[in-house]
Amino acid sequence: MGLEIESNMLNLEIAGISLRNPAILASGFLGISQAIFERIFDEGAGALVSKSISKYPMEGYRNPTVVVLENKSYINAVGLSNPGHESFYEEVSTNDKVPLIVSLVGSDPSDFEVMTRKFDKSKIVGFEINLSCPHVQKLGMEVGDDPQMVKSIVKATKSNTTKPVFVKVGIGNTNLIDISQTAINAGADGITAINTIRAMKISIDNFNPILSNKIGGLSGSSIKPIAIRCVYELSKKFSVPIIGCGGITNWEDALEFMIAGATSFQLGTAMGFDGMSIFNSINSGILKYLKKKGYQSVKEVIGRSHKY
């Protein structure tokens, strides 16, 4: 990793999970292979979140599924393609090295009960419930915008594990604070904010939407100011850990999320532009910043913006 000597300055804990640093792989990027998990961890990630896993396999959408934008951003509509929970359980059953958080997606509390019971047997460190994928009907925004469904899903997951459960929220039809409050009341140990935002791109040559699904999720630096605002408001309102996600491309972005109130942060789109070395680059930048400012721990910067 290149940071082993002073890595204690980046150590922290989030909902009982000990992390060597706050940089976490976001769900959706290279997230279904144990070999890739181990490689990304070796490149410096503090923890990893799997791609969202459903009860049964999902094929996803046909191409094109990704539009590359300027300003290190994407619009994607992959469609939550994944091998299903039984197959993915076998994939990670040998994991004893990587702090892996499994992302779960479904449309019914019983889906989460079955998957949670299965993965609870493996050496994962926690779960993240995806309630806010903006381009998959019945599995994303429609679920996350229903407070009663959110309550039932979180309770179903929590009742089948003692591991921490995080809920990933997005910008849907329901107030972000309200839906997070519902999740926390139901037992969520933390909130991940935010998911991608509904977006699209149309060709001026043939007049067609470029993505096969027409609508996709915008990620990357284009959404960072929105994500920062959400993290700031959530961390000011709630005492549970907030994991910041949305538009981190460098160490300055990562620090901004932590200063806004995030206990840790996730990144994914940046890896598509800069490769796996982005984790070590961000950790190195944060470490230099801490030393320059005279801090002893990265925990000292969390939520500092709330003092002003």
C-alpha cells in the first residue's frame, strides 16, 4: 500500500467495522469477483462494497449501457446485472482477507431475509441495502420512495444478522431526511448517501436517447455538490455514521465529504478514469494533509464544517 508505517493516522471505525482507512469501493464497480476484491484491497481500499446482489440472477440491459461525459462523469443503465445470491455466496465463501460489505437489492422483504441469512454465514463485515437505484423498476426508486417498504426491508435484514446494516439513499420522490429517519428507526446502523441521479443523453444526429434504457444514473464529479449537501444535512440531523458517495475524484473531494460529516467515503466512477491506484493516491493525499495541519487522526476532520 505504501502507507503502512503511518496508516494508524487513517484508522477509524464505522458502526463497529474497523477500517485501515476511510476509502471504500462503491457498489457497482468490479463488484462480483473475489479475485478483483483482493486486488483492489491490495491497491489500498479500506473496505469494499459488492455490486448489488439480487435473490435470482439478473441479466441487465443490452448495450449501450454507459455514456462517458466530460468532467469525469458517467450516465449508466447497466440494470443491476448480477449472478444471483446463491452463486455470489459461493464466489465469496473463501474470503478471509477483504473487509467486504454485500449490497442487497430486492422488491420484497422476504428477498432480503433469504439473502441476509445466506451471506451472514460468510466472512463479510456488513450489508448495504440498495433502496435507490434510479433506473430499475420495482427494485430502486419505487422501493426507496415507499416508507413502509423501507421499514419492512430494513427490519427483515436486521432480524437475520448481527452485522452492521447500511442503507443507501438517493434523490427520489421522498424527502431524503424522512426516508433516512425511517431506515434508522427500523434499525439501520448507518446511511450511505447518495446513489446516482436520474439522467439521460440524447444524440443530436439521430435524435435517439443514447442508452438502450433511455434513462440512466448520473455519477461522477457532476453530482458532488449535491452529494456534499446531502451528507451535510444528514450528519447534522443524525448520530449514526454517514458514508459519503458521489463524485469523489481526488483526495480533496474525499476530505470535503468528511468535513461535511461523512465518517468514511465511497468511490467508483473515479476508478473508471484513473484505475485502482486512485485509492492509494487519495489515502496519500489525506495523510499529507493531516500531517501538514498537525492532526493525529483523520477522525479529527469529521464534521468540522458543523462548527461554523
